Amino acid sequence: MTRMARAFWLEAPGRGAIREVELPVPGADEVLVRSRFSGVSRGTETLVFGGRVPENQYTAMRAPFQEGDFPGPVKYGYLNVGVVEEGPERLVGRTVFCLHPHQTRYVVPATAVTPVPPKVPAARAVLAGTVETAVNALWDAAPLVGDRVTVVGGGMVGCSVAALLARFPGVRVELVDTDPARADVAEALGAGFATPGEAAGGRDLVVHASATQAGLARSLELLRPEGTVVELSWYGDRRVALPLGEAFHSQRLTLRGSQVGTVSPARAATRTYADRLALALELLGDPALDALVTGESAFAELPDLMPRLASGEIPALCHRIRYDGEDTGAGARSAA
């Protein structure tokens, strides 16, 4: 009998649908995973949903198990936690994380799933991909004991970076965001908080994750002489102007990029992608990271939910999708 599943597709920019998809029979080195949770990041995924991936970035922005092409139709996503139903004996019954789009069941190579440590709840493990980005950023940034560090941008990535920095010995970390409501999240993560106008200056390191021109300019302003801004934002098809004629040269400031698509050069010789993801899952044993999940909806609600997340009608860091009670279903539902 043919086995079916249901998957969320971006049919066209701003319009999603749930489609019925046929599952292949798992091979000897493959696993069949039943989804329990997936996560929607308001950063990259909502840019994809709005059709804002630049054409010259189509290849670089492909997700590991993406189907279709930008701007659509495309099946996109990368934060999935499920249970292995079929596959190698060592994995059957295990809760695993996979960089897979939103889908009720899926078949992938066994090497594509990472077991979730017993101490990490499945519902929190959807954050693994974002915490992995934070791990890579901190390998790039290399903060030192006692550093004064600011994270500009209290989104999902920025908050993940702040959470890890707050656990560095002697590091004083301040999360900066235009939304005063992020103060509660910062407190839960163990970080200080300030709006851009109130942010402390003289910082050794600033990690920028607001994806705004104003945020990046303010990041440079907060540095001490010879300080560094590590840029984590992805701007899609937007161009950014910077005040490089002011203190940038006289204070010998540094602006460097960080991107999770490759392992940081600081660790590339000794760590693999699998090592990095396993570390991110281990770090998710900290219950404080639950503060990054700011909403939850059923899988069937995704076509109606995504436009509201993309527009900002629903403010969110990570919005969790649950699959309890989902069967394969039939047909497709759409929403503009």
C-alpha cells in the first residue's frame, strides 16, 4: 500500500497550502520519521514566504530537504523534531532532530537525523537549528572572559546568542531591541536589556541580528576603539548603507560576517556539522531557552498562520507547530 503524508508548501509568495505527498519506502540506510513538532523562524522563513530571496542566492539558500524552487512553489523549512518509526535498530523509537520542512512524516538518510538527548524535551528541541547558528556565531566571534558584549536584535537568533553569552564566565551581555517587551525574554535568558537609545557603549564585541540598517549602524556606534561587530543578519533582497566615514576608520573598527552554512574557520579543522548540531542539542538542556518559543499552532493551521507571522500580526521568536493527532489527510488547503 502506498503511504502518504501531508506537507506545507509555499504555492506562491504570500500563499501557502497543505499538500498530500507520497512517501518512498525507506531503504536500508534510511529512516521513516513521524513529526512531533516543527518550528517557524520569523527571520528566514518569513522572507522566503514573502518571495524575498534574491535570485543570485537561490542556490545558497536551499534547505537540505527543500523541494521546488524559489520563489515558489517550494517546500521549505529546517526545524523538525520527530520519532523514528522505521530504520536502523539503534534509531527506532528515538526522538530525533532533522533539518526538514513542515511535514507529518518523511523519509531521509539515517545520517540526516540527530538523536535528541534524554534531558531535552522534544518541544524545546525545535530550537536546535537556531542554537546551532548561535554556536557557529560565537565560534566566529570568540568572546573572552570578562568581555562587554551587546547583541543587537532580539529575534530568535539574537536571543539564542544572548542566552549562550550569558553563560560565559564574567561576560556582561546586553540585549538591545526596539521592542521593550523583549526585556522579559532577556531577563529569562540571564541577559540585560536596553532599547537602542539606552544601550551601553564601549563594548568589546557586538553581535548584530536585527536585519535592519539602523541596527547595524547602531552596532558600530556601540563599540570601543578596535572593537568588532559580527553580522548575523540576512537581508534578503534589501541593500544596506553604513556610516563608514565616521568612527569606522579612526577607531579601527571591524565588521565581519558569520553564516551557519559553513562551520566557522575557527573550528572547521576539528568539528563537523554533526558535531556542531549535537552540541546545540546538548545546550538545549537549559530550561531558560523555553523563553524563545513564543507561540504554538496545529500543523493544519499553517496556511492561515504564515501570512500573519510574515506580516508581524503575530509577534514571535520561534512559533512551534504541533503534529499530535495529524493523519495523512487528503487534498490541499490554501490561504492568501
